[in-house]
Amino acid sequence: MATELNRFSKTLTQEVTNPAAQAMLYGIGLKEADMEKPQIGIASTGYEGNTCNMHLNGLSVYVKQGVQANNDMIGLIFNTIGVSDGMTNGNDGMRYSLPSRDIIADSIETVVAAQWYDGVIAVVGCDKNMPGAIMAMARLDRPAIMVYGGTIRSGHYKGQKLDIVSAFEALGKKFANNISDEDYKGVIQNAIPGQGACGGMYTANTMAASIEAMGLSLPFSSSYPATHAGKQEECKKIGVAMKRLLELNLTPRDIITKESLENALTVVMALGGSTNAALHFLAIARAADLPLTLDDIQEISNRVPFIADLKPSGKYYMEDILEIGGVPAVMKYLYSKGLIHGECLTVTGRTLAEDLAEAPDLNFETQKIIFPLESPIKSSGHIQVLYGNLAPQGSVAKITGKEGLTFDGEAKICEHESEIITMLSQGEIKEGHVVVIRNAGPKGGPGMSEMLKPTSAVMGAGLGDKIALITDGRFSGGTHGFVVGHITPEAFDGGPIALVKDGDRITIDANTRQLIVHISDEEMAARKAAWVQPEPKFTKGMLGRYIRTVKSASEGCVTDEA
Ligand code: FES
């Protein structure tokens, strides 16, 4: 597919030979002098229904102004979809969240290739629309830049800073009778003060920071909050950057390399980013035809310490990062310590090292968000890839070290994530349990739902450091606690997670990177022989198609491969 599309890449101008196309371009208001100008597609995931995306159509207008102002280019805005993870978490709508990533990739690829745009700028702001946009850019391989919509400001209630996770954890407190009705309402009404993506180092900010590190957005794109004046400035100067990419014929596959993927994942580890980054960078690498495996991610985790005191496990928000020099300052520090490949190219048309030379320095005397590498929060990355007889093809754990490095306990099975809420409210989940939430994988869910509601409810119930939670689903970037997700093969495919029973002993060991259920091979084989594959929950529609096409979590859940 990429070869086919690449025929059209690296062209400075579009030769319009179709008279209907020319007529339509005149019809939308272009003049004869415009016909030879490069056309830049501006893909917006803006929509009114949630705070991460509500302002993106407005930012796209600034981007268009930037593209057209004195740059001899035409900017053409189009829209694609978005799904809010925050709003779909804990309900069946979440089934559509991860699939939305691939729909976004497909739709941007479709419009840009069909309309033969010379370049594309994606204005995106939530968990799935960033990796979706980057996957499309990698497939298209035409000059491309991502503009992040920006992080949200924190909310406030009774002197406490709040964000989206505060709302979920308030629910957990409600179940445990740890919050009054008035305070519950106060948290819900004040947690989200306006536009911007969820404010901790959750999936959106993780992807924004790591994509900037990979070189596909301008410096500081991930650091400016949505309401900061710098965000509008970034949009307005994007045209100059796009013009330079066109002149240099610098395309995404010049920028997305094995080394720049390593830079991205290095920033994920250093900042304590979301486990979803593992899933998305596997998919981005596949879109760019680059080899990247779970083992490569583990190798980066082995050598990059976790150094950021950011939520969900820490104290600070993404808005605080700008005050200490932004993500460029963090990258400059990592580069100075030999953890970043400086020779990688970025959308500035320069090397990352050249970009970082202009970044501010971190001041370890005054700022307390980023720890020195010599005294990190954890000496290796928090994302750990575990194997074992419960995850023969891998799983992804989030282990910051604050919860300890091993957990040994008794299995408590939830066939659906909603069961954990009932179990918690009835006191059935107790200290020492390893809660197994299965049938939540890419095919079985379908859609590999996030478990933010269960993990937040566990936190709210005061069991965060007393139980572990494992699943063939995935976790929100907002999740913290002792959690293992992405278990592969998933239950729907008859993976060992489908065969675990209540009371089985399970060991999670981040030292040996193992996920083990303590039953014999003979017992496992007997259970497998008795196992019957469930009927797919959907056979038609988007979810039916997703079940038939999606690859495993260890393969990035891509949907465009045979
Ligand atoms: Fe969009 Fe959290 S729901 S970033």
C-alpha cells in the first residue's frame, strides 16, 4: 500500500489535469494564480462534545491562516472523527475508542491520498487521534506536522487541584462511603474547567510529548496548554514549517526511524507515561514499515530511569512542565546524558540536537518535577513487558515501584469489567486478591477497553496498594496501582487468561518480568481442552469488522495487515 501512495509523495506542486477538479477548486473560491500552489490538507478531530477536542476546529482556522500567510500554499480544512476516552470509560462506548484510532488513520489517509494533497497538518487533542494521525502520516509519507490541541488546566475544589481522574476516584470514594454527596458533586462539577486534554501524564500528554520527541510536531507543541497564547502562535507559524518541509522534501519516513522511535519511548519512560504508548508505537512503527517489538520497548525501559513526579502516580500536572522549560528542557537534559539520538530529523527541518540547542536548561535547584537521573524515582522505566504461562506472547505492566516490584495473590475473576464495581461495593474484593478482568481484549471486548473506572474505584476504595489487577484489556494513562494489561493471547483466542479460576495463585514479578499462574502444565492443558471459544459479540458493523481484522495487542492492534 505504501508503495502505491509513495508515487505521489515529495511533490511540491499538484498537477491538476482533471477539469472537474479544476472547476471545483474555482468553485471553492481559488483563483488562477492558486492552481499551482501546494495544497495542504488540515485534518481536525474537532467536535463539540468533549473538552479535548472542542477547540480544535478553532485552532485549525489559525493553522489555515498560518499556511496561507505569505507561504504560497493553500490550506484546506477537513474533519475526521474522535472518541473521548474519558467519556467512554466504564461503559460500552469504550469499545469504539481504540478502533477509532484506526478509523482516524484510515480517514486521513483516504482524504489526503484521494484529494492528492501535497502535505498534511493534523490538529488533534485526545488519546487516539494522535497515534491515528501519525499512522496516516507514515502511510502517506508526504510532508506532515502534528499540532497538539494542548493540555487542560487543572480544576479546583476546596483547595485541591483536580482532573479527570479525580472524578473517577470520587466515585470509588462514594462506593466506599468515603465522600459526602456535596463533595462528590463539587468534584464532578469542578474537575474539568474547559478546553484541553486530560491534564496528567495520561495517554494524550504521553503521546503529545513522545511524538514531539519523535520529531513530528514543533518544539513546545506538547507543553503549551490549550488556553496558552503559545498554542495559537504555534498554529500560526506552522505554515513556515510546512513550506520548509516541502522545499526540503522532508517526509514522515525521513523523520520516523528506529532511532526516533527510541527517542519517543525514552521520553515515555522518563516521564512515566501511559502504557498505551507501547500499543501505539508498535502500530506507528508498523505503519512506517519499521521493526519494533515489545522486547525493544523493554530494552528502552531497562536503560531509562523514571524521573518525573507527574500524575497519575505523582504530584504535578502537564501544565506545570511548561513552567520549568517544557518538554524540550527535559529532552535537552536526556540528550546531555546520552539517552537521546540527536541526529534525528524533525519537522523544523533541522536535527533534534539543533532544536534542543535552543531549549532552556532544567534547573535542579528550583524545579522539583524532574528528578536527576542519578537519583530517580525508579532506576528503570515503569513500563515492564512481562511473559510467563499467563502471557506467552507478552503483557504490559505499569510498575512505578511505589507499589513494590512483586505481587503474589489469589485470583478473583471478573468476566466483565462492570463486575468489579459490584464486587467492590459488596466487599468481595479483599487485600491479596489479583483481580483478573478478562474478555476485554481487542477481539473479545471488542475494542480492548481501558480499565480506568475499575482502577479508580479500587483507589477510591482504599485498596490501591493491597490488590493487583490483570487484564487482556488495557489501562488508561490515568491508571495507577499494581496493574498488568495487554495480556496476549487474549481470552477470546483461548489464551491462558481464559483458563484461570477463582482461587488460583498468581505471581507478578517485575524483577524477573514474569506473570505466572501456579498450576501445572497438565492442569492448564486439561482446562484448555475443555475451553469453548465464545461467540463474537458482534458480527456486523464496525465492531464486527474490527473483530475480524484486528491484530493482537503485542502487534499494536493494527487493522490494515493481512
Ligand atoms: Fe481526551 Fe482524556 S478524554 S485526553
